[in-house]
Amino acid sequence: MTADRRLSALDDEALGAELRGIADRLVMPSGAGLPERVTARIVAGERPRTDAWRHALARRPVRLAVLAAILALLLLAAVVTGGRLGLPGLEISVGGPTPSAAATPAGVALDLGGPVDEATAASVIGRPLPRSSDPTLGPPDAILLDRRVGAGQVAMVWGAAGGRPSPDPTGTSLVLTMFRAAGSDQLELKAVDGQVEDVVAGGPAIFIRDPHEIFIFGPGVEPSPIAVRLVGANVIAWRANGITYRLEGALTRAEAIRLATSFREG
Amino acid sequence: MAYETLVRRYADLAIRTAVVVGAAPDEAEDAAQDAFVKAYAALARFRPGAAFRPWLLRIVANEARNRRRSAGRRTSLALRAAEDRPSGDAAPSPEQAVLDHERRLVLTDALAALRDEDRQVIGARYLLDLSEAESALLLGIPRGTVKSRLSRALGRLRVVLAEAER
């Protein structure tokens, strides 16, 4: 008796295998030169287009025309009534103060763990937390502990302030993370474009410009990433006293070296 | 530029994603390119610790969907005309190679006949070989919905295939 090989008679698993079989045979554009073209656009300072309205108009021209007409009427009414108008349960003010930046605690948006006190953080890494001699860096605005990383990763976070590097959109100016390597735990800084350099006197360090991925591996003969972070800032990383330190921020190479060497155990 | 290395790593997958979501082949590269530029601009909002690949692919998918909607048309997946035939004892006979190719054409046409929702979930799981979690992120639906939607989509694919195989 011959098995029914019709595609319509296959179970999910067999049909899935047939579908996987066509994946490599589909006509695809080559994409040759795409990375270079993306880089050229970014280097040229191109800002991405916001196409949402264009696409939305193409999709639902009639519905949007009605909405636009209602909005125009509301705005006209706002002008007539001196900038305020109301519908039951709704008030629209034209103009008014610009919202301030999000007032979230420093570092919370970075997903680097929860806040802890300095003593707890120091006990996790087994050393006193470092202090910077740089006058712009006083006590950190937040100390965070991420227990997903090895024996625990501590992050000291500084928000925006005069003299500090430009903050990112979350209001974070600098982040210094540190953890103690134990057993087969290891941190691999995925250096790209040959931008790994020994830069800090007195010990090996690396400086990486531009966005890059960081893989944190768990223990095991065949280590698999337990966390992947994409870091948009520049980073300088070094090791001292069995601890790996990473300083992230909008830093030039010279600024990164200067700040990295300004840290001493407090 | 370090970001170029990331683009190089994910370029092919990004283009495949755009095609699977429904962009025309001649627009898929543009959709991927725009997505990479947008992803770069949005890096600061990328949630550290999250996986980069599905985040990027979701941006690609949005670009591809928007382009397809703007064009007001849907595109079909197409198989390469020339088959790569292995050599040696394992190589199928010319007759079998033709039959295999026709079988794949039937499957590709049936896939193209599905509605977008079905085609995209099948494409994510089998053509892009994404995990359920990654598929959920790509499609913007809960993980559990991927499984149920995939099951229904395969069922509808069988109906289309049965018509073609009558």
C-alpha cells in the first residue's frame, strides 16, 4: 500500500518540513551593497522618514478625510473659543506647556536590575564600589543589581548634569557596570571593525565605538548566551582585582580613558 | 562603522523577512534598508537586554507591510527556476527533480493564495525558521496566539492544496 504523499494529506510536521524545503529556493533580492548603503545614509545624517501618514492615507483615504474634517472643525472651534474647547468628558487645549522629560528613576529604563544600597552592591562584587576623582561625578544617582548575570552585576548610573557626557533619551549620562567573573562565567565584548585597543595604562582595556552587541554566556561546555545587550553608546571595559568594569556613555576615546582611570575603590 | 557589521549579519534575513511579509522583491531591499536606518535612529530606545534580532525584524516587517499597502497590491512568492541538484548517488533523476519542483510550485502557489495573516505566521515559522517567541515579536501577537494561528493557517493551506491536487 502506497503512502498518500499529497501535500493536502500531510500532518503539520510533514507539511512544515515541505515548507522549510522551499525556503532556500525562493527568489530573493541579493542585498549586495546594502550594508554600505545603510552606512552611507547614516553617515550623511539622514533622519528616517516618518511614513505613517503617507501609508495611512493610501490605506484609508475616506476615513482619514472624515477625521481630518472633524479635527479642522475642532481646531476652528478652539480658535473661536479662545484656545479651549470641550466635549463631554474631553477637553482639548491648543498650545500649553511642553511636557517635561520622563521623570523615571535613573537607570530604570536600562533594564540593569533593581535598586540596592551601596553595602549590598559591594558585598555582591566583593569589593568596595569605586569612586571617581572627576569633580563632575559625585555619588551615582542609582545603584542597580542584576542577578541574572553570573553572581550578580552591579551598575552605577549617573543622570544628566553639567560637565557630564550628553545623556541618552532616557536621561542617562554614564553607566558603570561591574561584576566578578566566577567559574566559567565570562563576558565577551563583541568587538567589531577591529576597534579593540589597549588603551588604559596599568592594565588591558578595550574601547569600542558605536553600537555593538554584548553576549553574556552562562556556564557549560557549550556556552550559550543568557543575555544579549545592544549598547548604543561607546564603551570602555577593563579588568581589575578580578572584576570586569564597563563604562558606557557618549564618550570620545580620550574622555573614556580619562574617566576610566579616574575610578578608584572607595 | 560598527553598525555596518550588524547590518551585514542580518541583511539577508531582513530581506527575506520583507519578502515573506509581502513586499515585492524589488522593494524588499529598500524596505530592509529603510528599516536598518530607522533601527539605528531608534537604538537609544532599544530595551537593553532584549533580543536584537526580533526587534529588528519587526521594524523590517512594518516597513514591508507599509510599502505593500501603499502599492495596493500583494505579491507572490516565487521559486527559483533552476534547481540546485546534488551530484552523486543521492541526486534525484531528472524526472524526479521535475516532479519535486512542481510539488514545490504547488506549495508556493497555495501559500501565496492564503490571506496575509495566515501566510505571515507560516512564513515566520517555516520560511524564516523563527522560534514561536520570535514569531510573536515579529507579528506583534502573544506567543500563544502564534501556535493557534499557525494551526488554523496550516488547516487553510491544506484546503487550498486539496483544490490544487484534485
